[in-house]
Amino acid sequence: MADILKIVFMGTPDFAVPSLDAAAAGHEVTAVVTQPDRPAGRGGKTVISPVKARALQLGIPCLQPERVKSAEAMEMLESFSADVFVVAAYGQILSQKILDMPRLGCVNVHASLLPKYRGAAPIQWSIINGETVTGITIMQMDAGIDTGDMLLAKPVAIEPSDDAGSLHDKLAELGAHALTEALTLMASGRAVREPQDDSIATYAPMLTKETGRIDWNENPERVAGLVRGLSPRPCAWTQLDGEMFKIYSATVCSGESGTAGTPGEILAADSVNGIKVAGGGGGLLIHELQRQNGKRLQAGEFLRGNSLRLGAIFGCK
């Protein structure tokens, strides 16, 4: 039977919660490190991170340093004498001193098949770029950004119906399973480190508002991928008459019939088929959207309360 590892778990969002559960189920999680409580929403109410909420349920002590590299935080981390630090979407960069603290180092649950999609937003960029397969890599952390040796990789298909939300949930669960396997290997001394091939590395940079701006001159497949990759948040968006519209769901029109027009032009709008928009070399059907200061609605429901002028052009300010 594999030894029980003494773990400090570092994570913040929903993605990390299944991994925390997995670590706690088979090993001793002596502490959780997560981001400080932050104000959120229109009311500015202070909320705790999903990882902190789960840690409290599990009865695990929770640390929330503003800077994990501060002398006070590092002293606290060192005091746990952990075998390994497990990191899953924590949100702060670890110093080399922290990486060297645990006996077995620090491992990261990363949401791509490294070395592809190193960086902040691998789930979103894998869909935006039209990938059909992604996965989870358990990586031995080093000083670089997602450049450490790989301990384990688990692939998963990106289905045509997946958006960033559904793929996030799949990968969060897969990450927990992969972490369980990796920790077992580490505890028994059977983990094998495989260096990454830097020559084939790709990057998944942080998302900005501009990332989501739809360029209607792009082909419809690319626009549909952008919509899927940014749904349900931060969302692809466009403008019409100075008003922002978020697009949550859209598909490429089948066939070329009735899709000719200026890129961004509204060609048809009905409650059955959705809102047809011309793109570069084809058309796109918008199925779910939200106008500025409005509610997120299916196209049919949207059109019952809002009118869109045929011939108007999305993308114009």
C-alpha cells in the first residue's frame, strides 16, 4: 500500500475543488492556501473562494496570504513540513524557495496536454483554436510558466457541443482522477518525470475584453469557435448601434444558401431558426444572446421582446 503523503493544497476556483477532494480522500491535507476573500457582484459583497468553502466543509485550516512570497507566508508554509504542495489554479506565482520546500516538490494540475497551451487560459484557447482533443497534465513545477517535467497526462475529447463551461467541468473531474493516480505514484516512488519538448510548445495567454470581440470578416467556423470558447464567460461580444451584445451560443449555417451579405449583416431573425448573420464566406446562426443591460435569452425569447432590423450590421459602433 502506498504511503500517505502530507500535502499543502493551493487552489482557488471551482476547477480546483475536485482535486482538493481527491487529495483529501487519499492523503493528509494539512492546510489549504487560497486567494483572499474579495468583493464581487454589483453589491460588492465579500465572497470566499470555492476552494476555501470546500476546505471549511472538510475542516482543513485555510491560509489566504495577499502575497504567498511574503516572508510571513513562506514561514508558515515551511512550518507544515509537507511532502508535496499540490497546485490547481491557485492564482499566484510561486518562488523558487517555495518550490523547493516540500520533500517531493510542487505538482500542478494543468488543464491541457502539455507542452500545448501553457498559460492562463488553456480551456478557452483549445476550443477557440478548433482542437478536438485536450486533457490534463500533472506537472512537476519549476520556475517557468508550465514548463516543468510531466508526471502524467490524461486526454479527453472536445465534443462539438462543448463550450468552455462544459469542458471546464470535464477537465476538473479528470484532473482529480489524474491527481489521485499521480500522488499514488509519487508516494510509492514510481513517478517518472518526462521533460517537455519546448519546440512544440504553444501558449494560452490571459483573456482580455478584446479577445472576445467578434470579427465578422472571419470565417463562420472561427467565429463559432470563439463563441464556444468564451461561453459562459467572459463571452464573445459584438456591437450594434453603440450597444454591446454578448453571444453565448452560435452555430455555422449549413450550406451556403441565404448567407451572402456584408460581414456582420443581419440576414434573418425568427424565433424558430435564430438570428442569421453573414460572415466571411458563410453565415452564422445565433441561438443565445444578451443585449446590454438585458438578460441572457434564447434567440426566440429575445426576438419576442426585441426587434432586430434586417440589414443592420453587427460590429459597427
